[in-house]
Amino acid sequence: MTTDTATAGPGSGAANPSGVIHDIGYRTYDGERIGRLGIVRALYWHSLRSAWGLGRGSKAKIVPFLALVIMCLPAVANAFSVSRTGIRAIAYDEYMFSFQLVLVLYLAAVTPELISRDLRNRTLPLYFSRQLRRTDYPLAKVSALITAMLGLTAIPELLLYIGTIGSRHGASEVWHETRAFFPGLLLAVVYSVSFAILATLLACYTGRRAFATGAVAVFFFGTWVVSSALVHLTGFRPHYHHGPDGTGYFVKPGDPGIGPKISGLLNPANMIEGMKEWIVGRAPENSEIPYPGGFGAVNLAVLVGLCALALFLLMRRYQKASLL
Amino acid sequence: MTTATTPTADAAVPAAGPGGAVIEASGLTKRYAGASRGTVTALDGLTLSVPAGVIGLVGANGAGKSTLIKILLGLLAPSSGSAAVLGYDVVDQAQRIRTLVGYMPEHDCLPPDVTATEFVTHMGRMGGLPPTAAKERAAESLRHVGLHEERYRLIGTYSTGMKQRVKLAQALVGDPRLMLLDEPTNGLDPAGREAMLDLIERIGAEFGISILVASHLLGEIEQICDSLVAIDAGKLLRAASMSAFTKASAVLAVEVDEGSAQLGAALKAAGLEPRRDGRALLVRLGTSEEESDRVYDAIRDAVADLGLPLNRLERRRHRVEELFADEAFDEFERAYGAAGGAAESSVSAPAADSTSGDPDRSTESTDSDPGTTGSETADDH
């Protein structure tokens, strides 16, 4: 096809020694090409690396790694606590709920970089004029963000586990610990998947980085404040009461009624927390979220439905011709 | 990430041979169902077949150039009709087409916070190149478009001309068989335009890559094109090889300081069909030598008889507005006949807005000798 062009000759490829800069003319590329799946994988890796600030400037690494350090601090503290006093600092299945703030901060910082940047710079037409299908791009991006989030959620859980079994003796104790660990790990996955999908959807509607950051932060914080306030306003009383002299006492949890249960659905973290209480069959003693009983099935259904809807909207967003 | 590599070198073989059509369309129509403005027809029954080489796609802004390119890339689905690129159907085999085509959009599409090398490498990866090959080809592409040491700088620090080069490089990085360039000279100064056009011509001639160049300035891309497709309001005006365009009829521009109205009347009386274009009168040269001579003589006589100060007499190639020539000449006649010499009645073709940005029009010499100007501009191709 281009026999009359390259002075380097067709097909010489890598045989040409380099090192001296000449104008060697145009060389065609006859080497292998990765297929569409390979490209999706390349985009996934590229996005995953940028989610941790790798391949970007040093400033881009600050937030992700600071978030990871903060997330891991309780696990490290727990290791000391368990080895010295035998008292566990934090439970596996309360870890993510207690530190959702850090997860949201991470997402607010990273999602705009992954999603809004290509919208803002109008780079998307360059992707879509290549082999990628319209759905490949958001799928690669959301997968990368989920994986990045897993690093932020699963690593602390793992550290917590390792730190604890270091002080456990005997197979039965380790086994007991391991059985407690797996629900925590599963929760890390649930948090990563749902938070990442929702944050991606929020960011894909704007090319402005600040707006995307704001949308993610306001959505997770705002709904959390509203949901938690409504849980209490609709009649939920915590099981743990603080006394005036610093002591406290537990009251027997009664049925909180439907109001607090529904209020708990208004925020992803509260929803997941309620779902977890339903699945493990008990609420933590100082829980802010009422034990939902059979209503937990609704929590699960709403969570799955919400994520499915978000994915659908995300895919639809990238079908739009106006992105070209 | 390298495990899924599949050798698809066979995909790079164009289905259309060197003699075959690179782009074909038949009855290609695209309508947008606008919510507020009703249905907009962007392309209207476009039928064409263009051979390999550098192809000019000319039309005014909004004529449907970008829509056509996006349909050819398979990014937009045609409302009706069909099109094929390199022998592949744009609807059924869009993905195959996109492995063989490089696209340079009209608008800005570069992230400012990465270096050109990083960006073009990434785009090479997204085009299906393995990591090492992507790096090598990115460096080569950037070198071909004339970015050397600058390629390690952040794109945000680049001038418009350099950004256009990066856009071109990312289209080139995957070693395409066809490049679709949407207004590549947009926003460039005259020197930058020249450089960009030279580059495109070189890619077409030396690299053996077919190129479709969209522009609203025919005067600009006619220098580098092998064939030309002119569209207006979504309809095909003409699609032909460049030589067919120039052979059809060259045009002579006559410019006088004053009295262009009388000159027009005199030329009409001499049996010619003058047409106003800005300050100049355009007169068709015949296809044969004798006819041209007759036209030159008629003009010389008319100018001499009226004693007008002749400013310029030059031979021009077709420009966008001249593709509308028939209507335009008629219009001139009407306007002329009615006003009886309204000198400033500006009659121009629908796409005449292109004259404002035409670089070589103003740099043309004002030599009044018809012989030298004629040969000077006649065969620069």
C-alpha cells in the first residue's frame, strides 16, 4: 500500500538501529494491534493509575495517599490496642461506615479527574473515533474507580485483620477472627462498587472539575446529614444513652417504626448499614441506624436498583451525540 | 494488559485498492430532530465516489462537512442512504473502519496538563497499539508533524499552531489508511496555514495515506487536493478530480479603480458574462486557447475604450463561490440590469463568506500583464 514511501523500506520495523536522528521518512506499522478488549483494558489501567495519581504530577498523589493513610490509621491503632489490652478498637463491619467521610473525600477529589476531565477537554471524540464502543469508555472508567476504591477500603480491612490475628492464639481464635473478617471485606466491596458508580454518574454530567467535586461531596454528605437527621426525627432513639457523669447505659431496642427505616434509605451509607444489620441479624450497640428487621430486604433492593439505574444512566449519557 | 493482544495486521489491509474508491456514499441523508427548531437536514441525498489521494471537502460553515465526517467514522448513523469507507459499510462495519482511520476534530480536544508525548502515546494505545509501539509511533508522529523538543512540554503551553500539530499527530499515530481532518487550518495565521497544508500534502504524497480535508476555504485547499467534493446545505454541488475542476473554466479577475459598472456593461456588450466579486469583476475564460485570447482582447479593448485605470488582471482558480457560478452569473445579470450600473451592488454566491479569510487573494501580485499572471497561477499544482 505504501511501497513508494518510506526510505527505511517496508517491514524493516525494529531492525533499524536508532540513536542517531535522521529524517527516515514515514514508516508504516505492521506490528500487532491489541483488539477492542485490549484497548478497554489499557484505558482501565490508565484510569486506575490516574485514580491514584500515578503518571500525574506529585500534587495529584497527595489526596489519594493521604486518604489511604487516614483509612489505615484505625487498623494500625487497633493492632496496638489488641496486642496491649486485648480490646478491639473497631469492628470489621463498622469500619467503612465510620470512615465514609474519607471515602467521600477521596471520590470528590478523584472522580472529576477520571470523568470530567475528558468532557472538559472534549477529548471524548478522539476515543470514540477509535475502536472503542460508546459503552466501553464508561465501563472502563467505572471499573477503574471501583478498583481504586477497593484499594482504599480493602487494604485497611486487611490491615485490621492482620493486626488482630497477630495477637490471637490458637486455631479456633484465628478461625473466629477470620469469620468476622469476611463480612467486613464484603462490605468493603459493596461500598466500593456503589460509591464508585454513584460518584461516576454524578461527575459525568459536568466538565467542570469544581462542579463535579461539589456534586459528589454534596450528594454523599448532604444525603447523609438529611438521612441521619430524619432517622432521629421520625422517632428512632439510640440504644446507648449517655449519662451526665460520662457514663452511659443501654436500653433495650424496640421496633423503631417505619419512619426511621425509610429515612435510612436516603443515603447510600445508611442504606448499606441498614442492609448489613439485616444480613448479620443485629445492630451494633451504639448504632445510629435502626435495626431494620425484614425491611432490610428493601434496603438491599433499593441499593441494587439504585446502582443499576446509575449504570444505565451512565451508559446512556455516553451515547449522546452532543459529546462528539 | 498485554495478554489480550491479537494480531490483527490483516485488518490494516484496505479493502479498496489504490484504484478503488476510498469514500463512497449513495443517497446519504442525515436529519436531526431538533426539539426547538424542528427537523434540521444536515445532509441531503449525498451520492459520491472519491478515489484515493488528498480529497478536499469544501462547503460553507454549516454545509454538513462535520456531519459527513462523523457519519464516515460511524459516530453518527445516517437517517437514510448508505456510505462506505475503504470498502466497509459505515453502519455495519464502523468498528473496522475506525481501526483504519485517523480523525482530527475541528474543535480543541487536547488536555492542557499532559505533555504531547504522553498524550499521543495514550491515544496510540487507545488506537490499539501495544505499549512500546505506541511510544515509538508517538515520537515518530510528533516528529513528522514538526514537534521536536517541544513535545516534552505540557500541551497547555503550546501555541494554536502547535496544538493543531498535536491533533494531527494523534490522528497519525495509529498508521491509518485514511485521515479525516476537520478544518485543520482553523485558527491559524497565514504562515501556520501554509505549514499545515504543506504537512497534509506531504502526508498524502509521501506517506501514502489518503486524506479527506474539510475546509470552508477552497482557495486554501485547492493547492493540495487531488480531488474535490463541494457541498452546500447538505447537498452535493460537485465531486470531481482537481484537474476537472480547473479545466472546466478558469476565471479572470479584472479590477479597476473606478468605473467598474461601465466596464461591466461594456464586457456584457462584448458578449461576456461579467460577475461582481468584491471590487473585481470575474469573467470566465473559455476552455480553449482561442476563446481565452478573445476574452483577454475584449477586456483590453473595453478598458482602453473607457480609459479606466486598470489595477489588476489575474487568472484565478475556482473558489467556493464559483462552484455556484451559474446562479451567480445570472444573479449578477439581474441585479445589473435592474440597477443600470449600481456599482456597489454586491452580488455574491451563498458561500462567499470564504473570501474574507482567503490568504492568497491579498498576496497576489497586482501585475497588469495578462500573460504573466495567467501562467503564474495557472499550474502551481
